[in-house]
Amino acid sequence: MTNERADIGVFGGSGFYSLLENIKEVVVETPYGAPSDAIAIGEVAGKRVAFLPRHGKDHRYPPHMINYRANLWAMKELGVTRVIAPCAAGSLDAKCAPGHFVVADQLVDRTNARKDSFYDGPITTHVSFADPYCAQLRPLAVGACKNVGVTTHETGTIVTIQGPRFSTRAESKSYASQGWQVINMTQYPEAYLARELEMCYVNISLITDYDVGLAGASGVEPVTHAAVIEIFNKNNALVREAILKIIERIPAERTCSCGSALQGARITAH
């Protein structure tokens, strides 16, 4: 247990440390084991912010081995009520080009065997996940991304695959044929666990490349590894700017339904 507190949490790459002031690292113990790393707590725009690199500082945890429950529980222990969760992602839609941002509004789970709930009984709990991303934070994220000069897609469906392998061409084409825009390996169960803990959660997908089923088709050129790294580095700096703007604009009052997700969700015997 720690006495440190924060209102806003950020998951992402180590580049975010440069935004924090007066950093203090804390180790948070959870009933679900250790989080991916120590959590850095500092100030951004006068607000207390907790930052955790979801893969660990040295990127030691591949997507399917991240302890998502420990990561979210640790944020909750610190008092976090809002979570900003940027991620690198591939595009399933030619309109979502490398270098663009997508502020996802829907999610599809294609993972398997991940620990994806805090509620394993004895009280059965069914939490609504119809709209996975916070209705209050999404407009703030869209506005912030546009303000830093990035082509931003205001909606998009992100499909989360198990990893660590990438999709086959057939799988990728199947996802694209569903009308989904983004592919990634970490959004589930991260987004859902935040909902179970009644925390607001918003995603910014940094498009680094066209996924394999789209690359080479319909005039879309395959992206080289060097180009992916270049796009990622450029986007990483811009997403840091966007996160700063989001934090600055987050109001104290929560006007969404995320904070009451457990109301009516539990089934008890009578």
C-alpha cells in the first residue's frame, strides 16, 4: 500500500516520462501479482498523473504476457478515475494511413485465454461493454489530436488479436471485410478491466503501417520496417503532445456513465 495518489493514469511507452514533473516512482502490490513495472507519479498541468509502461520499461512483456489485471488494479489503488491509453497499431482501412491517429469508439476481441475479469465469483457480475470507450474523454482526445496537427479519425473499430504473432493475410483480409479500421494486441482486456473498476478509458491508436491483408492491395503500398520506425517515432512525439492537451482539458466532474458501471451488474441469490 502506498500513500501516493493520482487522478489520471496513462499507459504507454517510456517516452511519456518527459511530460511528468516532480516524478516519484512507487511499487504497488496487487492481489493479481506485480504490474508491468514501477509506476511513475508526477504532475502535468497541475494534475497528479500516474504513468505505467504496459510492456515494462525494457519492453520485457509481449502483449499476451502482460498482467493486465495487476496494471489496472494498481491504477485503481492510486485513486485513478481516468485512463488514457495510446497504442501503436496497424491499419485495416486504406483511409487510415500510416501517420494518422484513430480515436477508437468500438472494440472487437479476438484474444484467447487472457485473464479478463476481476469477478470470478462467488457474486456473478455482468458489466455492460456496449460502448467500450468513455463518452466524455473521446471528444477531448479527438480535439487534442487535431490540435497537434495530426489527421485524426474520430471513430474506428479496433480488433485485438492474441499475439505475439501477426495476422495471416487471410485473417487480416477477414477483419478488413468486417469494416473494422484498426488492429492491435493490447486493447483487450485492458479497456474492459478499466470498465469493471469503473474507470473512464480512452484510446488513441497510432497508425504505423497497413496490415498485411491491406498492404499491396487497392494501390496501397507495403510499408518497410524502416518506415514503420520513422512513423512511430514521429507519432510518439505527437501523441505525447496530445496526451498533455487531454490532461489539461479533463474537467474534475465526470459526466459519463463509466463511474456507475457496476450498478445493476451483480446477480445475487434471494
